[in-house]
Amino acid sequence: MNVLDAISTRRNIKQFKADPIDHDSLLSWLQAASHAPNHRMSEPWEVLVVGPQTRMKLNHKTNFGDAPVVLTVLSSPGKTPLERDENVMAVSSFIENFLLAAHEAGVGTGISSFGVSAQIREILEVPEGYDVVAMIPVGYPASVPAVKPRTPIAAKIRYLS
Ligand SMILES: Cc1cc2nc3c(=O)[nH]c(=O)nc-3n(C[C@H](O)[C@H](O)[C@H](O)COP(=O)(O)O)c2cc1C
């Protein structure tokens, strides 16, 4: 699968099979993801692998589609508002890299903002000042939703003199 195919065929997966995810493979996708651009080599991403007891406490309505693995990706605090924004941008790039690396291996992922509330942050033991950028269920897809068409990009481009 080339990069363009990976980008255009990845889907946000909502329901997963019970088949486990090989841990070394998971680590290899996360390692690859860390080649994301990041200002001053800040590498602002931190990953929580959310275990079963924590998942029970989270009480998510679909238990993340019964995914065998659930990750939470944090962005480390910045010393300034700009640095914080840049950290979240770098972590977003990290996340997309991860989603694509998993997809290339036939593994589905979702992305959820479920982790942002104060109550969920507490359950996830998120240190003060860190942003919860996303929670990511990972597993073999039980079903793959249809492609959601995108606006032709020409409508989003302006050319300056
Ligand atoms: C920052 C962010 C937060 C998201 N949060 C949720 C969410 O809470 N629940 C959900 O079902 N999808 C969530 N999504 C996934 C989008 O709904 C999904 O990417 C979009 O519908 C396009 O579908 P596709 O990724 O399959 O192309 C989120 C995506 C992003 C980038």
C-alpha cells in the first residue's frame, strides 16, 4: 500500500473483532509515528495504554467498540500558548502517522475526544498541564464504514499574488 492509498482508504472504525494486536507491532507503529514533525525536537507525545480496570472505570458507552487495545495520546505542556499549540499540532501529526501505520498493517483505529472532560482526565491520571489529544481504539475492524466524501480541495485553496 503506498502512502496515498493509505491516506485515502483509512476509515474511522467503530466496532472491532476480539483478535489481539501484536504488542511489538503496536510499538513499531508508535515508533514510526514518532517521526512526525515537531518543533525543536520537543517530541511532545506521551502514550497511555489503557488497561481493563481503567476501561471499566471509564464506562464508555460502547467500550470503544470492544477494541482489544485502547490508547490515549497526551501532549506535553508548553511554556507559552504558542508552544502548547505547537505541541498539539505535533501530536496530531504523530496520531495520523500512527493511524496510517496501523491501517497499512490491516489494523483499524478510531479517534475519539472522549478523554477531554475533567472526570475522564482524573480516571486516566493525566498530569496537570497535559492535553488529552485523543483516545484511540485499535483492533481488527468488525466492519468498515463507507468513505465519507471530501470537498474538492480546489474549493479550499486561495492563491495569493
Ligand atoms: C480531533 C478529533 C476528534 C474526534 N472525535 C470523535 C469522537 O469523539 N467520536 C467519533 O465517533 N469520531 C470522532 N472523530 C472521528 C471523525 O468523526 C472521523 O474522522 C470523520 O467522521 C471522518 O471519517 P473517516 O476518518 O472515516 O474519514 C474525531 C476526529 C478528530 C480529528
